[in-house]
Amino acid sequence: MSEHVQQLGQQMAKQSEAWESDSREWQRLQRHKRDLAEWLVDEATNDHGTIVEPRIDAALGGEPFVPGSITTVVNGKQYCLTLVSTCYDVKEI
């Protein structure tokens, strides 16, 4: 019984390490998504937040993580960014 408890403890420790690693990766991907959204909005809008270029080529070819759509708030305005090929359509919502 003691050996079984020890094995379960080892398995739990390994799972905990894997979850922590996965959590760090998830947080990194979320930061990447936020940075991408901010950049896209910055490229698509003027200083007043008005969309002047509704389609931005993000040049994401070869990226391992490409979010299909992003909803973000930049300078108090909410935007929906939708992936279209490697371009995002930007609309104020």
C-alpha cells in the first residue's frame, strides 16, 4: 500500500509540473494574442481610433499560433479582429 501511495505521489508531482508548464505556455500565448491585437488596431486606426484601413496583412505565415478571432479594447473602444487568410478585418463594435 505504501508503495502505491508513493507512486501516486510521484505521478501527481509529474502532472503538477506539466500543468505549470502548460499554464506558462497558455499565458505566453495570451500575451502574444493581446500584443497582436494591439498592433492590428494601431495599424488599422488613426489617432482618434477611427478605422482607416479595414484590412491589415499581419504576415503570420509560418506562425505556430494564429488566433482566428480576437475581441479587444484599445483606448476605450472595442474591436473585433477576424482572421481572413493572413489578413484581419477590423471593425469597431
